[in-house]
Amino acid sequence: MSRIILATLCALAVFTFSAIEASAANVTTGKTVYDASCVTCHKTGLMGAPKLGDKANWAPRIKKGNAVLVSNSTKGFKGKVGVMPAKGGNLKLTDMQIADAVAYMVSASK
């Protein structure tokens, strides 16, 4: 019985560390996507985009959850104060690249 518990704990540890590494990879990849495609609006606030690192502006968006942020970024969104074109206007980006960029911006804006 103790072997089963030990094996389960080892598997859980490996899974946890893999998830942490994958999350870090997503943020790193997200920075690359941000630098190539998102920086124009999210550095300056163009078209009402929340500026990277602006915690007050990002907080209500972050509360909605990553799924909403990714969906709005992928499909496009028109809010009260701004517009987010689908995929930031770069339709060549994959949904995963968008998700990575969102993860990067959220992590830099908490």
C-alpha cells in the first residue's frame, strides 16, 4: 500500500513541476508574440488597449479570467473605451500564440 502512495506522490510532483515549467514556457513564448504583434497597442494604450504593467487597468480584466481574455483577444472585442481587433489584427497568429501572449501580459500586469 505504501508503494502505491509513494508512486502517486512522485507522479503528482512530476506533474506539478511539468505544469510550472509549461506555464513559464508559455509566458516566455508570450513575450515573443507580444513583442512582435501586441506591443504597438499595449505599450501606448492605442485604441484603448490596457498598457502592459498597468495594474489598475488590468485588474478588472484579470478578474474575468484567462478564458474570457483569450476569447476576446482571439475573436475581437469592442468595449466601452476601446477596441481589440481579432488576434490583434495579425490573423496569422494561432489561438495558442494568443493564449501565450495573454498569459505574458497578465503576468506582467498583476
